[in-house]
Amino acid sequence: MFDDTGPRLFGLPPGADFASELVAGLRARLGDAPPEALARVEIYVNSDRMARRLREVFDKGPASLLPRIRLVTDLADPLTKAALPAPVPPLRRRLELTGLVSKLLDQAPDLAPRAALFDLADSLATLMEEMQGEGVAPEVIETLDVSDQSGHWQRALTFLRIVQQYFEADSAPDPQAYARRALDLRLRQWQDSPPQHPILVAGSTGSRGTTAAFMEAVARLPQGAVILPGFDTNTPDHVWDRLDTALTGEDHPQFRFARLMQALDMAPGDVRPWTETPPPIPVRNRVLSLALRPAPVTHQWLSEGPSLPPLDAAMQDVTLLEAPSQRDEALAIALRLRQAVADGQRAAVITPDRMLTRRVTSALDRWNILPDDSGGTPAQLTPPGRLLRHVAELFVKPLTAEMLLTLLKHPLVHSGADRGPHLLNTRELELFIRRKGMPYPQPEPLALWGEKRSQGDWAAWVGARFCGQERPGKRPLADWIADLLTLAGAICAGPGSKGTGGLWQEAAGRKLQGVMAGLEREAEHGAEMSARDFADLLGALMSREEVRDRDAPHPDILIWGTLEARVMDADLIILAGLNEGAWPELPGADPWLNRQMRAKAGLLLPERRIGLSAHDFQQAAGAPEVWLSRSLKSDEAETVPSRWVNRLLNLMRGLEAQGGKETIAAMQARGNRWLALARASEVPIEATPVPRPSPAPPPGTRPAKLSVTEIKRLVRDPYAIYAKHVLRLRPLDPLMQAPDALMRGILTHKVLEDFVKATQEEPLDLRPDHLMALAEQIIGDPDQVPFPTVRALWQARMARIAPWFVETEVERQGRATPSQYEIKGERQIPALGFTLSATADRIDIDGRGGAHIYDYKTGAAPSAKEQRAFDKQLLLEAAMLDEGGFPPLDPPHVERAVFVSLQPSGPKEVLAPLEDAPPEQVWQEFVALISAYHAAETGFTARRALQKDSDAGDYDHLARYGEWDVTDAPVKEVLT
């Protein structure tokens, strides 16, 4: 196929359809050769997608035999494989390193925190693979001159010595070491007997040492050639000459090509075009080439920029989208993709930002468009991945109500049997837990609940499979895996069913089954670990796997990572997420070697990824139609444009003679048009806001009984009483009762009641230490308050008010003798058929028979003015007691009614204004209030007189508060 002598380097320009041009050039060079000539050709490509694309191009015809298409990472032919030991699976090596790092941390805990175990093992494995791929021995690392480095080097060296054993000649090779050995063996074979059939390396930049060495060797073969993707013929020689040092040139898009040419002793002019097809937009390639010059030579913009032609021709099909937020960016992109579908265009979104691609996919779902996403869904986010992680958490800590219901509602749980009754039982159990409370479910209360509902078998299954699964201490990895798979399978199967239900079905299930099978095979190489470590290991393993959607995606709407940008077979290319930190991604922190040490050792620099991303950007930006898309804000923070977008725009702004500013404005205008369409697509259908409600239900449906604590709500927010007692709606209780003011109040009341009762039996117990002993017994009970920090905090609050309470209790008991605690009472309004109920915290009787009513408040007590107008609890209790509403008590009069405020910052007693509002007057006013609300024409106005506009009500959403405010007049609606 080649008549000249090597080495041979060919290039295809940025923006070219690489696969199509590769096949066209190959067919042209073979000419009239017999059909079997094409079958003798070997082509090594950079990715599976490129291999699939090549096959698609060949399938389009004309009919022919196919060449052998392989990946540059697969360098071992059958003879080579027979001569080398099998590579060690990466998982095994990581498990071994995890055990070694764990032992090292056990011996020297000050080296690193235990939480960093898996991150350290993973980064150590990555460094080891890189050293093997680049041919760097451990001795090179250990002999580095670190006299000018910080003292952490000795700690790092302690970890690095762990991997030395894996570089021994007799050790089983890792995949990178295996590839290096396979390459060395193949090169020796080629040196003795060079292959005479064509071998091509296409689409790779040679960023890895093994790949670069292979490309160099292929270029020297008698019939070998390397076809470079996105080779920039517009870069002048003096710029190429500067790309000689990784420390200064690694981030340039053409640096790897420069390094390859230097290794082959070739000049840029020696790189020939693979085909004669010009790039889609040659003048744009010139602009991009100048914009991406290395930073030390950007002054050449001033000298070379004026020679560029008018920029409007170069950028006429380039759209600059600068969205206010990531959501707006994703929606605008989705709209453009929808337009591409309507126009029959093939469109690709290229970005490393996976969150942005999920937003785009979600936005496309409204039009039933499923893009072909090369990345798929992370395995840990798929249904079986989430389930396995949830089940692993059962081993870590006691089962909570939230964990239980999360699992019971999972779509794979109980999928092996009739799922309908299971969901019904789950719903009923949730309501029971919310109403009655079961923060940490146990088999016994679950069984009692099941018996009452005639669902004993199901409740027993829940108790057996979900409760008490926590495992203390360390265990072998194989035991953890066996327990996980057994429990997960039983949970998915359901009671009385065999198998594993739907756990391993569908694409995600099959993928996770393979992951777990691989972990089982390598479990013997893992160290003993705790339940927490096992759950973290499981999550880390699944996060590296991706699952392609099982549904058939749209063939012409594609989402690619940056590596796939070299395929370039789309009519429209959208480069999205062009912000610093996203594209290019910031280099990750290296806990072992800094940048200077990596350069000395011959390892890859952090800028390598930036250079590769720059090449991908340059390659994709040369497409016929391009979008450059970014968001101005991310998570409420301002973003910084990608350095390549910044350079391009800065260059264009300086080229006023070429119409740079006008061209940028035109690019932005095209983007703004799609942003306007995105905003228009989300404009809600105009609807008239509802007025402030004041429903007036029929008299027969109005509440016939209220408690004294609800009268305050009736006065301040009548709509809440309507919703609760007429509509019979109740707020949904939380799954786990939070340690809130309600719980604190209940327990505080219990402590004080028991304390006062005890002092009646033994007056000497009227001491702060006895009060605190009761507080420790009741509030400090884990069954009552299953929150250690809250228990300590509430006991501390009690300790602050204990001396004051005892001191004032002496006075209270000097005035009267405690008689009743938590006593219930009622008083009726016969004419209205209405009953007022109450529960008094405490009623004392003095020597003259007068009653003293006390109500404990853990918060602030209402002032006398507030009690007179709104908070009438004690005043109404006095009116009830005055008429014998608290049997068996029948005092001749009410002497006092007192709120006992127990605020730690200022405990005090607040008297009810009985003199200003005697019981008879209070009751008359109350009868008038209830009479008004029993009249058919009276409406229950929403938020009638709340203390503060910021106060939230349980039924504000039902009243559609927000569409109106408290300044609006209520609109009465008579209901029938």
C-alpha cells in the first residue's frame, strides 16, 4: 500500500469526519488491489465507538471484506498471549492494595485518616498502573531529589514502597504491565521479522507511554502508518519548536503530535494529508489555531491576527450560548436537539459534565426523545445498584423507619411475588409508623401490627429480613458478599418465594450481577473489613461501572464524552459545559508526587488531561455547525469561561478590522434566540390567582367540639379549623418524631408532674437534685429520646431552670395544695350543641377552697394582653372550672391561673388577667364567638390575624397562600 520508506505520519484536519475520511483514504491507496488485500489490513483505533463507526462506514459500501479492527489497548495477539502470564484483574490488585494500606494505617494511624483508606488504595493503584504504562521503575521514584520538597515525602514514600513487590519480574502483571510486556514482545518479533501487511494506527494522540511507543513502532514498519486526528496544519514551525518540553507545552492541543514527531525525527511538513478533502471550514481552523497558541507566544495574535480573513465567514455557523444557569443551558440545548430531530439532522452533545447531560436527557423526555448516551447511567444510580447499597447499609447501623420504608418501596423489593398487596401493606405500615411512632422498627411491634391487620406472614417477613441485620466487627470480604447477595435476593423474592425476583433482570441487573460475580471471584484477595468499609467498597466499585439504557435510543441524537469527539460524524456539534473546572476539568490532587517530581520521574503531568481536552475542543470546534455553550452561574456561584472560549473571544475582540466584535454579537444573538425559546417554553399557562378564601360550610358540618388550645387558632387562623374539623384533613406525621418542642414539652411535663407528686409524699424531696434525678431518669431514657446529643441538651436546659422551679414551687405549695394533674374537663353550650374540652396540667386547691390553675410552657408564655385578645387557654379553663367543668373538682371560685414559663434564659410566672376578664365575661365572649362561627353567613377566613406574617400554617398550601396575601380582602364562599 505504501511505496516509500518510513516513518510515515498522516493527518486529518480538525472538523473532518474521521472515520469516513480514513476509509476513503484506505480505499484510494488500495486502488485495484484484490479483495483480500483489504482483509490483510490491521487498523488500531482509540475507542470502541470509533471501531463501531468504522464498521458502519464500511457497511455503507461498496461491498468488500473488512479489515481487522482492534483497539490500541489490545496489543497481545494469540502468540503473545501464549507467551505471557495472564494479567491480574484490576479489582484483585485494588483489593490487595486496600488490605496492605489498611495494615499500614493500623500500624501507623498518623499517616492518614482511616476514612481515606479506599481513596488511598485507589490512587496508589492508579499511580502503579501509570508507572508500568510509562515504563518507570520504583527505583526511579525512590531516588528522586526531594531536597526542596516538603516533609510529607517520607510519609508518601512509606505508601509507595507497598507497590514495589508488584514490579518484580516474577510477579503477575497488571493490565498496564501486561500491555507493556506485550508491546515489548511484539516489538522484538517485529525487529526479527517485520510484518509486510499494512498496519495502521488511527485516531489516537499517543497520550499514554505504551500507546506512544506502539505508534512510533508502527510508523517505522515497512507497511505501517499513523493517521493523526485533528492535526493542525496552520501551526507554524516556530510554534512546533516550542512544544518540546512537557512542563511548558503539555496543555497545548498539538503537544502529543509534536512529541511523536520528535521521537520519529520528523518535521511538521513531513506529516502528509491522508486524503485531499479539505476541512469543513478552513478559515475557522485558522482562527482556532491562532487562538490556542501556547501562552508564551500569544503576542503573535498582534502580528498574525490581521492576516486573517473577515471573521463572519469563519463563524457564520457558530452559536455562542451563554445561559443564566445550568438549567437554562440544558433546556436550550434540548430545544436545539428537538429541532435537529424535526430537520433530520444528526446532532451530538459533547461534554465531560455528566450532570449537564442528565439535565439535557431529562429535558428531552418531554418530547419522548431518548438520546444515545455513550456514558449511560452510573451503576450505583440504577435500581439494582441503589438496592444493593441500601441493603449494605443495613449491616452498618440499626434499622430506622426511613431505611425500612425506603427499601419496602423500592421497585425490586417483593418483585418475585404479588407486589400489589405488598405495596398496600407498606402504605398501611407507613401510616401506622407516622401516627404511632416506631423510629427503630423491631420484629415484636411489627408482628403485633401484622396480627391486628391479619398480615402476620408479611410482618414476620419484614421483621426477619430487615430488622437486626447490623454486623459489628471485621469479617472476611467473602462473608460480606455472601450475606449481601443472600439478603438482597430474599428481599427481592418476597415471603414464600424462591429466587431473587427482578434483582438481576434487565440491563442494569445483568451488569450488576457481573460486578458482584467479579467481586466474589476476587474476594479471597481482600482483607477483613468492617461493615462500613464494605459498604464504601461496594459503592466505589459500582461507581466505576455504567449501564446503557435498555430502551432503543434515537439514532441521530447523541451524547458523547470528549474522547468520542474524534469520531466527528454529526451534522451539528454542541460543545456544552464550557466552564473552567468542567471543561477542562481541574487536575485532581495527587497525594504522592507533585508536578516537578512527576516531570523528573518521566510520569504524566496533570496538564496532560488539559492538553487532551484542548485537542478534543479544537477537533470538535472545526465541525460544519457548532454550538459553544456555557452557563454564567453554577450552584448560585459565578462561573469562569473555559480558557479556550476566553482565548477565542479575546482574539476576536482584538480583530476589529475583521469584524470581530460584530461577529461575536452575531454568535451571541443566535444563542439568545434559543434562550428566549427556552424561557418561552417554560412560561406557565396564565391562570387567575385565587382570592383569599373564607369558606362558609353549612351549620351542620361546622365543628361541634374544640379544645381550649384550638381557640387561639380559631381566632388567628379560622381556615385551619375549617380544614381540620370540616374537611377532616390532618398534616402527615413525620416518619421519625424529631426532637422538637412538642416532644420536649411532653417529657418536661412528665418530669414536673412526677416531681410534684413525689414532694407530696415526701416534702424533703423538694430539692433541685431530686428534680434532676427524675429528669435524668425520664429525659435521659434512650427509649424516650433516641438522640444522645438531644438528651444531653435537654437535661442541661432542665438543670438551668431547676433551682428557680424548686424555689417558686415552694411558694406555690405554700399558697395551695396540688390536687389534680393532667385533668380533663368539658363545658357545653347547649343552645349550639357545642362542647369545649380541656386538659389542665395542674390544679391546686388552697385553704379557702379557691382553685389555682397552672400550665407549664417550655417556651415563652403569652402576655396578659395576648391572653385577653387571642390566647384564651387559661381564661377559658377558669371559666370551665368556675362552672364545675373539671369533675370531681367544684371550687367556689378560681383564685389564680398561671402560666409557668420554663425558658432557660428567663423562667417566670405569667398570671392570667382574671380581674380584667372574669370567668363569666370570658364565657359570654366565648359563646358569642362560637355563635358567630355557627352562623351560616360566617366564613372561616384564612390567616385572619396571625401574630406575624412569616408564621407558617399547616394548611397554607391548601388555601393557596402566596397567590394572595393578608392585605387582600377575604372572599366568602357559601358551601352547600
